[in-house]
Amino acid sequence: MLNWLRTFRRTRRSPRTFTPTGSMMALAGLGSAVPAARASTLPSVDRALLAVVFALVLIGTVMVYSASISLADSPRYNVATTHFLARHLLSLAIALCAAAVAFQVPLATWQRLAPYLFVGALVLLVLVLLPGVGKGVNGAKRWIPLGFLNLQPSELMKVACVLYAANFTVRKQDYMHHFGRGFLPMAVVMGAIGVLLLLQPDLGAFGVIVAIAMAILFLGGVNGKLFAGISGALATVFVLVIWLSPWRRDRIFAYLDPWSEGNALGKAYQLSHSLIAFGRGEWFGVGLGGSVEKLHYLPEAHTDFILAVLGEELGLAGVLTVVVLFYWLIKRAFEIGRQAIALERTFAGLVAQGVGAWIGVQASINIGVATGLLPTKGLTLPLMSYGGSALLSTLVALAILLRVDRENRVLMRGGRA
């Protein structure tokens, strides 16, 4: 109390030199004040957040190995049983190194670099479409082969979009209620990204990127009526894109009735086998490694439908564990963001909440697709599915989130971020 009174007297004499201590921590701590005398005992890293991320990565690595082990005897791959596990571990090592570097970069530097990173990601989206540069798989041209890693520019664009949208919102804070100056420039940028992604084609990634940008604009204070109108316009655009594309339209109709004679062995083949996997898993699963659906019945079992294999082998208990971990991670990201905004660090706060929105939207879509709640769409489950670029971008984004939290803690100690 004496420390607090001394701080209060100092701030009354020179309010411009105020540094956050006990009273500010009561505001930034989201309902729980931390006494200034104990501020120095705060850990520099959120260990609980690290533990949740580590748990999701560990579960994902185990399930990638389990889901991909049967691909060794597939004529399509003809590889060793540990091929996909080895590549996943290599991607994980690269992603962890990149995350370690990203964690060392201050948020002020990320804010300065945001426009350049966005332009760089946009250039990569153009390069992947050039003949001889991009690599096509199953009719989609989304990867740039680098030998040790197939780089997917759309995944890097998600990180760039979080940073760019947060920086845009901070710069245009005075115009968030105006369509022309507050939203139209971002709409043009999103339109350019949409054109490039639909040429690949990758409607799922475009949906996630639009969701990230819209979430950050909403959290940044865009006019409510304007936001509702924009959301309606975007929904109309997505419906038109789906309706004008026969194969996308067929997927929607197949999703509505996956068990019909034509759909179960056709457009809804993946969904029907995913539902069979969940049904076989029941409460506690058939046991780790015991999945039948991964034995060449369920396509892309180690990527888009890894949750179905997890549900079959670990049951409802395993699925609920993953859902709870994602819920805690997303909730914590928004708490860190609110804490940063309370400390008058708007850019950092919007970045943190943007990362939470990204992981929340993508995880929700993947889980919804696997369980039949949403139409089939090729999106990986963050931190768990096989895929080097997705793992790289997600871990870098989470490293930036941890950096936001670390700078918050430094400020609450009375230091400088």
C-alpha cells in the first residue's frame, strides 16, 4: 500500500513519466491485480501456454506417425514406414528454429516490417502460379519446392495478414467509421489475395485470411453497421464462388446427404469414411495404432482428416482433449491481446487477438469438416496435421504471441518493452 501511495504521488506531480506498476497491473491483469512488490517474480514466458502448444504438437506428431505408417505400402508413395514422421520432425525442427528467432524480435520491429512482409508474401503467391516454379498436386498449384521443404505461400500469407491488418487498423484508427478511407483499402488488398488464391485454387486459405482481416478490423473498432454490411457482401461473394464452380457445388450437395448411394462412394467419400472412423472410436477408441480407416480407406488421413484417425484410436475422450486444448489456447491469446491493449499497446494487442482468431477459425473449420458439420474443405488442423509450411507459420505466429505476452510482463514490472 505504501508503495502504491508513493507511486500515486509521483504520478500526480509528473503524469507523463508514469510507468505501469500496481494500479496499471490491476487493469492489465484482467481482474487480478499483481502487487508491485511481487512484479519482479513474474516469469518472462507464459509456461502454461508453452505447455499447451507442446501438448498439441506432441499429440499431432504421434498421430501423424500413426496415420501415415500404412502409406509405406501404397503404390502412390512407396516409401519407408517412417518417411512422413521423419519429414514431419524435420519440418518441426525448422519451425522451432524460426519461432525462436521470431520470439527475439520486438513488436515495434514487427510493426515496421509488416508492409514489407505482406508484399513479400504477395510476391510468393504470384511466383507459385508461374510455370516451372509452382508444384501441382491433385490439380492444385500451391507449393514451391525447396528440396527439404515444400513452401506453401498461402500459409505465410496468414502470418503476414495478421501483422498487416493490425498495422493497418492502428494507422487508420481515426477512419474506422468511414468506408472509403477505413475499409476500402483493405478490401482491395483482400481482393488481390483472393484472386491469386482462387487461381491456385485454395478457397479455404482465402476464407481463413479474410476471417483474420475481418476479426482484426472488428476488434480495432470498425463501425458496426459497416461491418455487418461488409460481412453480408463477403458471404454473398463466397456463395457465388461456390455456386459458379460445379465441383464446389457438388461438394455442398454431397455434404448435405453423405450416405446417399452416389455420394458415399463419390463426392462424400472422405466425409463418409471420416464419420465411420469417429463411430468406431466410440468413447475411448480402439487403441493407438488400431485404426482401420487409415489403411487406405480415408484419403489424406495424416493431413486434413487427422482428427478422424485420432477419434477412431483415442475415442471421444481424445477428441475432447484436443478441443479443450485449442479452446484454452485461443482464450489465452485473446486475454494476452486485451492485456496489451490495456497497456496502450494496440498493435501488439490486435496481433495477439488476430493469432487467436486465425487458430480458432482454422481449427473450427477442420473439426467441423471432419465431423460432418461443415462441407469438405482442405484445411489442416493447426499444430497437429502433417505439413511443413503450416507448422512453420503457426509456430512463428505463436512465438509472436509469446513475445506480446513477454513485453506485457516487462511493462508490468515497470520496465520498457
